[in-house]
Amino acid sequence: MNAKTHISIKNLTVTFGRQKVLKDVSVDLPDHRVTAIIGPSGCGKTTLLKTLNRLLDKVDGVKVEGQVLVDGENIYDPKIEVTRIRKKMGLLSQKPQVLPMSIFDNIAYGPRIHGVREKAKLRQIVERQLAAAGLWDEVKTRLHEPASRLSVGQQQRLCLARGLAVEPEIILGDEPPSALDPQSSRTVEQRLIDLKTDYTVIVVTHILRQARRIADYIVFMYLGELVEHGPAAEVFAEPKDPRMKAYLTGEIS
């Protein structure tokens, strides 16, 4: 795989109280690719994802050691402006959380916070990002209806559009399609694949079939350790570590 590194994780250890949840993780994540973080439940997948936009900062008793370099900049440098770092990251959660406002205002919310006030520009942003999330044709006549009236699958794509509206560089997904019906799940998967043209996409998934469908790069976690990583085609065809082989055959799950 010929892709430059966008995120470089170096000797990352995360401790909750006395328990090490991540243990000395080092890996480079490629730009303009879909990286899938896989592994059994409780292996540190979501914790690893949350370190990438410092979502663990407000969790009591958590200690983060090591470095996460985004565009060569250590986001855990004490002098870093966290808000600026988080603006680089669009987050898609497992369960869609729409804001209690209209479809239009959900998308315009982030740009307004960052100073966009012109109505024409906001309309352009809303249309562009709803289209990018594959939702524009379904909601273009309903923009001023409450977002809560959308189906769960539509709400998930709305949340994706809302994340894109602040012009991030990276899309983070914490099992984003897992709460959706199969058709909606496939729609979100396809949007994530399409978006790698413009973004770096990093997704946590516990569904191996999904990782096979969407991933260009695989990061396999087990008991807080990074066990194996590499281009998806290589990892799935010829896993090197016995634990990776056991996970692929269902011996560990």
C-alpha cells in the first residue's frame, strides 16, 4: 500500500486507575484509506479511537502516556489547543445523536460555532454535506422539519453530514453502522468508502465481514496490545500472529 502516514501513534499506553487498557501501542495509520480497528470485546478498540481526538481527557482516573502525531504534531503536547485538534476529527458514534433542532440546523450548527453567519454559505454547506453523506435527495424538501423525525439510518447519515460540516481531515467511527438495519448499514459503509477520497477514515468494528468489506488497512487489538497491523488484503489472506489467525477462524471472539 502506497499511502503516506496521516496519524502516527508512538508508545501509547492508557491506564484506567491501575488497569492498563492500552499497552505500548505504536502504529502508523495511512492517509486517504479506511482503517478498521478490530478485535474481541474489551480489547481496547474504542479506547484507542478515543485517544485520537482526546475524548478521554475528561474521564476521571485516566492516564495517557506516549504520543499521537497528527500531521506530525503531537496532540498530547501540553501546549496544544485541543479545540483545534478536535476540529480535524469528525466523530460518528455507534448510536446516532441528532440535536433537538431541524435537519438544516443540525448541519449548520458546527459552521455557526466556527463563525459562519451568511445564510447563502450555510445553505451551500448543508446541501454539500448532506449530499456527501448520501442524504440530500431524501431530505431536501424537509430541511426545516425536526431531525428526530428521520429514521435511525437517516439520523446516522445526518450525524455523518454534521461531522463533515466543520471540514475535518479525519473521520472517526465507533461501530457506526452496528445499530442499523442491513440496508442502512450498507449505505453508511458505502459512504465511508466513498469519503476516503477526501478524508482519512478510521472505524472500530466488531464485525469481521464489515471489516473485510470496507477496510484498506487493519489494526488488530487483543487484551490491550497491538497484535498485528497491515494492508487488509495481506492480513486477511496471510495473518502472521497465531492470535490473529484464531480471531479470523472464530476460535477467539
